[in-house]
Amino acid sequence: MPGATAAFGLRTRLVVAFLLVAAVSAVTTAALTYREARSAVLVRAQDTAVVSFREEVERFAPGLPLDVESLRWDLFDIAARAKPHPWIVFAEYGSLRVSSGDRSVSGVLTAELRRTALTSPHGSFERVVKDGSAYLTIAMPVMTRIVAGGGAVPSGLVLFAVMPMTNEEVDIDALVTAARDGALPGLAVALVPALLSARSVLRPVRELRRAAHSMGGGQLDTRIPVHGRDELADLARTFNESAARLERSVQELRDAGARARRFASDVSHELRTPLAGMLAVTDVLDEDAAALAPDTARAVRLISAETGNLAVLVEDLMEISRFDARAAELNADEVDAAEAVRSTLSGRQWLGRVRGELPDGFRIRLDPRRFDVIVANLVGNALRHGAEPVTVRLSAHKGALITEVHDSGPGIAPDALPHIFDRFYKADTARSRSSGSGLGLAITEENVRLHGGTIRAENPPGGGALFTVELPFDGPASGSGAPDGPSPAHDAGPRDSGDRTGTTA
């Protein structure tokens, strides 16, 4: 799923964490259980053997002086009543050594045990591991009763019992095996609640991701169902509240933008009719200006120029409002790019001022009127704000038509380059009152985008300013309807719109 492409997604981490907790709990419980069970098994066997051997020793009354054969039979008799497992009984009296079984086992009797048996009347015991086998060794001194005093003193005879703890080792190994064999099924069983828990945790997260994706796609009315009162429910409520505030804010901005576009469009439409009359009057006045007094003639020409500038501004505002309202359409047709550029230059009488590198054969699908606006705006700006010669160059690169307009002027100020296509931006702030609207390059950029192309401005190493337009050869989808704007055939000539932001549309 999207968002889980990492090597370890959130679901995996949750499940692994759950299983680790289950594994640690299982291992800890098994270790504690094993320790207690092992201790219980060993202590029970040890206590039983010690008590039983002590009772046998207390009943033992050897005849003195000691007879080896009689002592051996006594040891056999004691070993026969061994509990809980068979013993091998040893007797030591000075240098005398007697055994009821295999003498080699006596090697498990330690010197410490022998010393303790000689000093303690109650005896002693040890657990010894030798050659990988565990033994319980018990030492009990045989006491001689003194009737007169009522007490007992060590006779010097010490009996030792050696009990192999094979059965206890088997039981302990069985505990280890059971703990090990029970851990894996336990982890497998724990996987089910781990997956269920991860699902319950991740479901709100997935819903939040889907909601955020929907909002990113423009569906601002997206909301998340809220379940419960935990932290995830609080997160969902917070998201819904934020989404509602964002929707209200965006709607307010949209309404404000729509009102602004409608206002500009309405004002432009209302101004077109009186402007048409004013332009007709100023044309008449221009013709008679030579016969007027000098001051009156200057005033007439100023009014005529400002009226023309106002007409340009109105047309530009109407054009930009169509882009803002997404009402601008393309009337695409297949044309020869070189012939289209030559037509633009010829219609504005620029052929003698502009150098053209226009190879034939570049057939491209575009809107001829909007392409004319693009070329005319860029060339007009180069002539007004750059320096001649101005070069228009056509080429092709990676499936796109490249149109370059390069002038020989001082170039564009570095701080102006990032804003060169902004609306009403003028590179020379001292010329805030220019003859243009400041919308020309913004309209040019919108026309390029409408064709699915790109435009950029730069200062090349050789000097001057270079504008580069890239339009895809396959062209945009053919639009329908009449062209939205005046045809360039009706334009009297280029119109300045301020520092490198003019329009010729």
C-alpha cells in the first residue's frame, strides 16, 4: 500500500514489537518456572536422601573391633533401603575403606566433605558434577553412645552415600524441552492478537492517510469517522476540525478571487465601449494636432497616448481574467513554425530590425493567434528594452520546438530574473509610470502553459537577455469555440507594457 514501501513499515514494526514482548515474557516466565521447578526437584530428592541416610546411620551399631566382611554386609543392607534412588555406600575408618558397590565412584567424594564429616555430628552433603553426571554425596559420622553420660561421641567411623541424580537430570531436561517446545507455539498464537492489534491501530492511520491524500487532490470536504475516545480518536477529531477550517478558508479565498476576477472582467467590459469612442475621437484629434497651438497639440497627443495605454490595459485585464477563470481556449491547428514567426514579424514591420534563423520544416500543432502573441511580446520587449540586433531562432530538441529571442542589450538585472513573469512587475522601479500595463510577459507565460510548454529567461554568457520557449510538437488538444480576444490582424502595432513585461497581443 502507499506509504508502506519502506523495508519495515509501521505494521511490521508493531507486529515485531508485540512478538518481542511476547517472546520476552515467555522466556522470562519459562526461566523462572524452570528455576523454581529445578530447585524443587533437586531439593526434594536431596532432602529425601539425606533424611533417609541419616536414619539408617543412626540405626547402625557396628561391632567393634570392625570386621571388614561384616561391615560390607551392613553397607549392603543400608544401600538396600536407599531412598529415593539407589545409593552406593562407603565406610571409612582410619585407613580402612569398605564399599557396597563400585569403588571408582568414590572419586566424587571431596576432601571438604570428608573434613566436614569429621567435625560435624550431624553430617554434611554436597551436589557434585563429574564427567557430565550429577551426584548427591552425603557424609554421616557414626556416633558411639556413652550410657553413663547419656551423650554420644564420634566413633571415628564415617559412612558416605553417593546417589546418581540421573532421574532428576532427566526431569530437568524434560522441563527445558517443554519450555522450548511451548515457546514457538506460544509465539505463533501471539501472532494472531499482534496482527489484530496492529490492524486496529493502523486502520485510523490508513483512514488519515487516505483523507490527507483526498484533501491534497482538492476534496476539502473529506472527513474521518471518529470511533472511541482514545488518542487516535482525538487525532481524527483534530484532523476533521482542521479540515473544516481549511475548507472555510479556501472557500473564502475562492469567493474573494472570483469576485476580484468578476470585478476586473466587468470593469473591462464596461470600459471597452467608451474607450472605443475615445480612441475614435483621439484619432481625429491626432490628425488635426498639427494645426493647433503647440501647448494644445502636446495636450492632445498626451491624451491620445494615455487613451491608447488605457485601451491596452483593458484588453490585457480581460485576457488575464480569462486565464484566471480558466476560460481561455486553444484553437489549435498544424502550422509551419518558421512561416508563423515570419508572419508575426512582417505584420509588425520588424523584418528589417530582427534577424531570423528560421529553418523550414518544423510543423507543429498550436494556436496560431496565441503563438503570434508569444513571439510578438518577446520580440517587442527585446526591441524596446534591449538593443539591436535581435535574433529569433527556431530549433528542435527532444520532441519540442525551441523558440529563442535574444537581444544585444544589457540583460536582465539578477534580482529581477525570479520575478520577470510576475504580473505588474517592472524591473526598473524608477519607471513605475510606464506606457505598458505590466501584464505582457505574464500573458505570454499563460499562453505558453496553455500549450503545455515552458518559458524561461536568462542572461547568456555572450550578453543580452535570452527568452526560451519550449512547445511540444504533438501540440495541445484541439479547442472549440471562437478565439477569446482580438485577433492580431486588427492590432496597429506593438504595445509597450513596461520594463520587460509588455504585451503585443
